[in-house]
Amino acid sequence: MSNSSFLKNIGNGIRKKVNGIFENPYKEVNVNWFKLKYYKHLPPGKIRAHNLYGHSLYFYSATELLHGLKEIFIENIYLQHLSSSPYILDCGANIGMSVIYLKRCFPDATVIAFEPDETNFDLLSKNIQSFGYSGVELRKEAVWKENTTLHFSNESSMGSKVELDNTSNTTEVAATRLKDFINKKVDFLKIDIEGAENVVLADIAPQLHLVENMFLEYHGTFDQNKELVQMINTVSDAGFNFYIKEAAPIYPTPFKREKNPNTSYDVQLNIFCFRDKVK
């Protein structure tokens, strides 16, 4: 290799590193490089607003805002082909970014969005009102295997979840049986309910033939691996094909069990369920 080629390769490498420092995948969702740095260091504590597609998107945690913007609007995790007026059930709607994405894709969609967390539901309501969407029903409820009340940890975050044991850090929330809403064709069913998905999926199994596409975010520990296998079997028995992606890098070195300390789960997966191979 000549000296000129060697120096050229070094120069290209330096340029790539410099460009990487300033590369900003969030620019398409109105987050410039400086705002990205600001959001990454912005602690939660009060309600703020971000301008998304000309509307105010209200949020509490900037870290979770960036995670949602990247996963939903940049990586297009929910991109799919549906009918022009789909019926969508969004279980675990959080502050509404998934609803906003789906309504942008399918303006005539009917969406029922469930979110039991107090703060998240307030933000969900503000955001749907801010974007001016019709055809969206918001329900301040957890989805479950029966109509009841449950103990719930209101974390004001994506980590809010049903607690089967009553502790001093939980509140009671209304729970509704998801199965009652699957009484006709469901074009898209999203279930992101922080560890309760196995219970709910088992209950709706007889109705899954009515569901076209389904997204499951699975949260569990190694002790619950059998539940994960049961879920996969339920999905397969219902006639779905499925694709699995890691939702979070919990164990960068799984054999050594060097765990990311910021999560209580051992396994966190995104499971995409569909009925055909290609559309």
C-alpha cells in the first residue's frame, strides 16, 4: 500500500469518527444536537413539552421521551400494513407516542388505549388532545384476566406495573378483562404491560384467531423462563409466525451474568406476531 493510500485511509477514519460524534438520529423528530444533549441530562420533576410534527408532546421523563422517539418514530417499531380503518388495541399506551404513531399511519383507525398509571394517563390525555385525534378511546385501566381492582405501582414512567402483592408503595387501580374487547377482528394488538403479559395472553388465547398482528413486550426473570416458553407456544398455537428482538441489553455478557443494574428483569424481548411471511 502506498503512503498516499495509507494517509487517505487514516483521513477517512478520522472524518468518520468526527462525524459520528456529531451524528444525531433524532433530527427527524425535531431534536437537534444541542437539545439532545440537554434532554439526556434533564432530570424528571415536572411536565414539559416537545414540539413533534407541529404539536406539543407533553412528557415527564426526558430519558423516556428520547427512548420512545427513537424506538417508535425513528426505528419504526410499529410499522406495518393494515386495513385503511383498522381496529387497534393499545395496552400500555404510556404517554401516547404509540397512539400518535399509529394514528399518523392510519388516520381513520379506531384505537382503544389502556394506561393505568396516574401521571402517564394525564399525559396521554393531554397529548391526544394536543394532536386533535378523533377515534381514540382512552381508558384509565390495567388490562387483566378479569374485571377487578389490582395493586399497581405508579412510577410515572415506563416501569409502572401491576403488583400481585399488596405493598405500601402501591395504589388500587381498575382492571378490565382484555378478552372482552376482542369480540371482532383486531387489526393490531399491542401488549406492553410490564410483566403481566403472560397472564393476559393465556386468558385471551381462545380469541387470538381474531387478531391479525400482535406486538408483545415480554418482561421476566430467569425463574419465569417457563412462562416465556408458554407464551411462545400460545402464539404459535394461534397460527402466528413470530420474530423476536431483544428490547434491552440487560446482559451484555450473559454467561458471566454481568447485569445492567438499572432493571429488575433478566429478559426483555420484543415479540412481533403476524400471520403471513411477507406483505
